[in-house]
Amino acid sequence: MTRRLLLASAGALAACSRRPVVDTEEMLPDFGPLPDFDFTTHTGMPFRHASLQGKVWILDFIFTNCTLVCPRMTAEMRKLQERTKDMPQVRLISLSIDPDRDTQAVLAAYAAKNGADPQRWIFVSGDKPTIRRIQEATQRHLDPDEITAHSKQLYLVDGSGFVRGVYSVVQPTAIADLMQDIPKLIRNPRKPEPES
């Protein structure tokens, strides 16, 4: 009888071990939500906060006549578009912070020049106050009154619009770290419980 109980217990433990377990250590941090927005893409389509649902997003800030960090940011995004091509949940957003000059036509030309697949990598812009709110939420160390100031960072955003990772392209391991975190977020999109 005891042997039967031991065998049954062992079988139950083996069955439990086969169940997928979400590793709470893989839960990415929560850097807060993006403010609500209502933008337009380089293809002329509306892009709203609700458009984030169901996807994992890589976000950067650029403006098309920037000659310093923006070309590097865009080059990294192009590489990421290629490296995530087998991840159907992943999309890329480049948010222009110079809406006066970066019209839809300008963004469309810039997207084409940089090989952006419009199904996966979109360039968006909108009104300055909304752009500033997003900059303030993500780039807290920058002067919010200087709209053309922006960081050298890529942001990993979940399907609910929460920033879950921040990666500075000047750091040697930034892209590798981002590529490691994308599958983690796909597997486990839950956010850590807020501290009481």
C-alpha cells in the first residue's frame, strides 16, 4: 500500500513538472504607462493607444533632419526589424518629435529610405503637447520644454501601453539585452505588483 502511494505521488509530481510554469523571475519591470495619444502613421492611418493592444512594441524617438543620434537609432531599428521578423507579435514605432517638419509625406519618404516594412515598422507623429507628455513620461532626465531633445534609448512597450524595458544604444549590450527581454515579455506580459 505504501509503495502504491509513493508511486502515485511520484506520478503526480511528474505530471505537475510537465505543466508550463511562468517564472516570476522573468517578469519584466514596470516603468509606467505611456500617456494616451492619437497619432497618424506615415501611411496615413490613425494610430491610437488602443492600437498597441495584443503586440509587443519597440519605441524610439527621432526627427528626420537630425544628423547626430537619429541615424544611429534608425539603423538599430532597421536591424531590429530584421531580427524580429520571426516574431509576429513584435512591432516597431519611431515617434517623430518634430511634427512641424515631419509631415506624413516626409515620414513616408524617410520610412522608405530606411527599408521600413509598413506592416511592422511605423513612423508616427502628432500634436506637440501629446509628444511632450510621452517624452516626459519616458525621458524624465531631459528638459521637457526642449522638444527636439531626446534620448539615445529604445523602449520595450507591452500590449497595454506600459514601458517594460529601457535600453541605451550607447551601451554595448543594449540590443542583446533587448532581444533577450522580448521573448520574456511575450511569454509573461504580467507586471509586478506595486509595492504597498
